[in-house]
Amino acid sequence: MSRNMSRRRFATLAGAALAGSALPLRYAHAAEFTYKWGTNVPETHPLNVYARKAAEAIKQETNGRFELQLFPNNQLGGDTDMFSQLRSGAMECFTLSGVNVLSTILPSAAIYGVGFAFPNYDVLWAALDGKFGDYLRAQITKTGLVVMDKIWDNGFRQITTSTKPIVTPADLQGFKIRVPVSALWTSLFKSLGASPTSINFAEVYSALQTKVVDGQENPPAIIWAAKLYEVQKYCSLTNHMWDGWWFLVNKRAWDRLPKDLREIVAKNVNAAAMGERQEIAKQNDSLKKELAAKGLVFNDVKADPFREALRKAGFYSEWKQKFGDEAWGLLEQAVGKLT
């Protein structure tokens, strides 16, 4: 977005967003810089709640010079569309998973999603806020994008089903499960004997309802927000994969900002990411109770038999070769030996 935007132009842009998606104008002058931030989750998800907090804090701290307009819930298009907009500069900021669309131009970005790699949040955050995360951010920077230091939390993923609980790898034999459009997800579930089908998230509810698939996998916050409990009976706490969102910025847009504004934006975006992580952790517990009250039946799962099944199927050795020794070595430094 250009500097010295007229008040009329700013108002037009702000009005173009759906109700509640753009922050209200509270300053007498138009922002010197107005950047768009797209997300792919529902309005009430903690990602958007903390995105708004970041945007307001930045606006206040810059005295209205920088306006970060939030467009949640795929208002600007799907992940692929928004990623194209980010790279072209049509949209300046985007929170994007490393496991799906980002991995199409940077395969190593998907490595944190390796099946049953991270046992818990303590190990995960130590890795992503440490050497492992430093490596991934350096790789992202090489693609010509700017990435903030702190990754946002989408959560550990759980398997829901309409037919039976998943307790052991044998329960997945021939099981029809929806997965996102991603080679890593498909490979994971094929290696466990399931029959994965790639379906866009917008179609997941109807695919479950019409039995195109019998199950799916997502974190509790997504299961709740999308009301998947209405068409699923069981939730197996597999924690089979973690996913999160990198805050990415178009490099040309980032370089246009004076140094003081870049520092204020980065500080507040990273602080909001840390707050969002805490909120997701709280929701993981509270939502289990609420989902159980809606009729979803939970069961715990031991990870070791699934890891062993993946080893025997060659899943870990295959992806070690694809990701490369350096990336894989840093992953195993964080989580222990997988291959």
C-alpha cells in the first residue's frame, strides 16, 4: 500500500472488509502505511483474537502511522490464493502453515509436521524457539519472504471418526480419512495403513456427513469451530502431528517501512503469537469438556506403537531423505532418534 494514503481511499478500503474484520479508524489522519493480513480460520479462533490485539497495539504505538487490517476466515481467498497475493504484494501479511502451501516452494518447511515426532509442547517450543526454528526461518528467508521469530499455534492434531475409536495402528487399516492437500499428510496415513483422501477444508463437513470419508484429523479448536462433532462420534487423542502458522510478510512491503515501524510491528506480532499459544493450550483442555458435552467420546492413545509402525513402513527414512541430513539432524536433536 502506498504512503500518504488519502482519507477517502482509506475509508474505502476499510469499508470493503466484512463487518468486524477491519479495525475502526480512531485517528484524525490516514495511516501512512496500511497493510492487509489474511488468515484462514474462523473469526473467533484465537489466531484472529490475538491478531486484533497486535493490530491495535501497533496502531497505538505508532500513533496511527501503521494500520494492520485483518481479513479472517479466507475472506481474501484460500491458502493458495492468499500465498500468491503475499508473494506478489497484493496482500502484505499472511499467517501460513509450513506443512501445506509453503512446502510447495520450500519442502523443508513441512518438517515440523513429521508424524509422532513431538511428544509435547515443552519439546516443541524448545525446538521452534531454538536452533530448529532458526534453521526453518533461515530457509524461509531464502525464498524472499520475511518471517517473524515466533510461530503461532494451530495445535496438536487428533483423529475423529464416526465408526470406531482409533486406539492402535491396526484400527487405521483401510480407514477412509480426510487429510489436507499435502504429500506429508497423505504419506503419514498411507504408512499407517489408512486410505487418506485429500479434501479442501470447506468441504470436510459435507464429506463426513455423506460418508465420503469416515474420519478426519484436526486440533480441538478447529473441531469445535467447524462443528465437526455433529457428524463424528469418537475423538482419539493421537497428537499425531503438530501444525502452526508462520507470520510472513512480503519483503518489498517490509523494506518500505522505516526501521522504527518494523521494530514495533515485529515486537507486537511476536508478543501476540506468545499470547495465542497460551490461549490455545487453555482451549485444548476446556474444549475437550465442551466437545464431550456435545457427545464426542474421547480416548487416549499411546504413541510408541504408531512410531514403530511408521519405522517399519519406511516413513521416517523416506522423509529423512526428502528433507536432507541437516534438517533431519536438527529435528532429531530436538525430539530424539526417529529412524
